[in-house]
Amino acid sequence: MVDVILYIVIFMIGTLFGSFFTLAVYRIPLGKDITHERSYCPNCNHKLSFFDMIPILSYLFLKGKCRYCKQKIRPRYLLLELLSGLVFVLFAMSLKLSLLGSNMSTIVYFVFGLFYMATLFIIAGIDNENIKVEKSVLLFGYIVETLYIIYLYIVEKDPNVYKYVIYLAIICILNVVDIAILRKKVNNSYPIEILLLCMLMLTFTYETVTILSITFTLLVIAFQLIGKRIFHKRTKTVKTEKKPETKIPIGCYLCIANIICLLVTNTYIFWQI
């Protein structure tokens, strides 16, 4: 019964994070504040009250509409809140998290893992809409990983901690190269952003999960491109003008694949104990 209450609390925390994700995905690309400025309706700009921002419940009670201008609220807000709560619970279950039975190491990993997945959620949302991996969000992820590495070194005495330090050093080098060289010579920095995202994953989820994430992402992209080509052939589209370049949110796919692979891998490892 105690663990049931624990998982309910984790789900509620996940929905709160999900509500924040929608705000962050909208504001960060616009350079707006995400911590001090109150939430508001993007249609009428009316500031929302506490009862307008209760995850899931506010959307249901207001029937998916703004209380003030009656404009429909996109269903993705509700879906993201539900998905965030579900992922947080699945992450806890994959670790066999228990209020009385889990050790400190598992609890600390769980907490840092939540912030890591929060980073991926925001990156995925922004990349899906803008085809861009925000450097500020990546930086937050690196800070989370650095703090976790410090914990592993001081408390856990992890012998592999030096490997993680090397990964962070590579990340620093890539950022220096991006700032000092590539930004001056290359118009599109998306490839280096994807590489930095992969390094973020490598540092926290290690080699196997990262490789699986990249593999599944490549498979999804391949199937997507093949599907589009088949669709265009069947519709016999007349080539009257040059088709716009297909933009694929690689970062979004990587984040989704990494979360799924992390959940599956943790379940396999922890449930074997």
C-alpha cells in the first residue's frame, strides 16, 4: 500500500513536469522567461490562475478550452502531461523503486534520472517543432550529469567515473569547436547539435543504451523516408516545382528512443536481481 501511494505521488510529479514541459517548449525558442513569468493563454494573453494550471484536471474541467477567451486548447498539452506522468512511473517501476526497500544509490539515480528525462522531453518537444536542439537545454543536461558524476566519485567510489569525465571533456571540446569555428563557417549547426545530444546520452545512459537509441532512430528515419517515397509514387505527383526539403526531427527521435531503451534496459537489469 505504501508503494502504491509512492507511485501515485510520482505520477502526479510527472504531470507537473509535463505541464512545465509545454511551457518550456513554447517559451525557450522565443527567448522568454520560463521560471518567473506567470503562465498565460497564448491566444488572449490572459494570465492563468492556479485552478487553470492543475495538470490534467484543469483541461478536463474546462473541456479543453481557455476559461477566458473560450479558445480551444491543443490536446497535446493533456497528452504530454499524461505521458510524462506515465514515463516517470515506468522509470520508477523499472528500478523496482520502493519507499522502504530501495537503497540510497537507487534513489539518487532515480532523482537524477528524472531530471535527465526532463531534459530529453524538452529537447524532443522543441526539436519536433523547430528542428533545433537548444544549447541551453543541453547545458542543463550536462550540469545534471556533472553533479551525478561528482556524487558517484565522492559517495559511490565508482571506478568508471574517469570514463564519464572523459565524455564530459569531449563535450567541452565539441562546444569550443562549435563556438569558435563552426558558427563562423557553417550556416546549419544542427549536425553538431545532434552530436552533442548523443554525447549527453552516452554520458548518462552509457554505451549500450546510446547505441540502441541511435540504431532505432536510424531505422525509424529510414522507414519514414521509404514510406514517403512510396506514397509519392502512388499519388503520381506531377513535378511542377521543386519539392521542399524534408526536415526530420532527428533529435526528437533520439530522445524518444533513448527514454524507451533506458526503461527497457533498467527493467532487464534491476528485475534480474
